[in-house]
Amino acid sequence: MLVRLLYVSQPVGPVTTTVTTSILEKSSIYNKRENITGVLCQGSGLWLQALEGERHQVNVLYSRIMASRDHHNIELLSMEEITQRRFGQWSMALVHLSKDDPMVQMAHPEFDPYTATSKDAMSLLDELIKTSSPIDSLES
């Protein structure tokens, strides 16, 4: 059974290019092996991530995230059964969410994933991807 899990967290410490690259490399290797796909939205002191895959594998990964010392204030926004993947082309993609991103300033200046509905949080991810906000992936 395929599921999509959406959560928000805050990074512990500064998020540098080195930290981001390390996250993408580890995620890409692990997720390919476990057949998990997804996208990580990073910025404004937040991580918003969607994970897709078989329920057991996604639960195992989310448990690892919950135990990670890299995150705090982790909050599950939703977990739903799905019939197809929304982010199937990426074992892990990264969307940079900058305070200066015009889409965020104009369309979502009040966006707070901790209080937003899961539907609104997923809509923001979709919008960021569609509006050509930078997406970096280690996919070849």
C-alpha cells in the first residue's frame, strides 16, 4: 500500500550548503534502496517534507527522522493512502524556500506550516515546484 507522509520540522543549528548536500546524498541513497520518493522544502528556519512509498518503509524512515538529532519540533501534518506518487521522479528533491522568494512574499506571506492545514502545506509544495522555484536533485 502506497502512502504519502507530510511533516514539518526545524533544523538544529544552521543549515549550510554542506548540511544540505549531505542530507541530499544520504536521502538519495537510502530512498533509492527503499523505493521512497519525495521532496524537501527548506528555508525560513523550516523543513517541510513529503515522503512517498510503501507504508512500512515510510514509517521506518519517519521513525529515523523522529530520532534524528538534526531535527526538532517535528510535527506530522498528514499521512494518506495514495494510488500514485506525486513526486515519483525524485528519490529526494530539494526546494529552496527563501524569505525573499517573490511567490512566498506575494502569495503566502503568512504561511506557517505548523498552523496550516496539510492541504495548504501540500499546495504550497506543488506551487513552489510549478513556479520554477529552484529544485536541486542528485538524480542523474
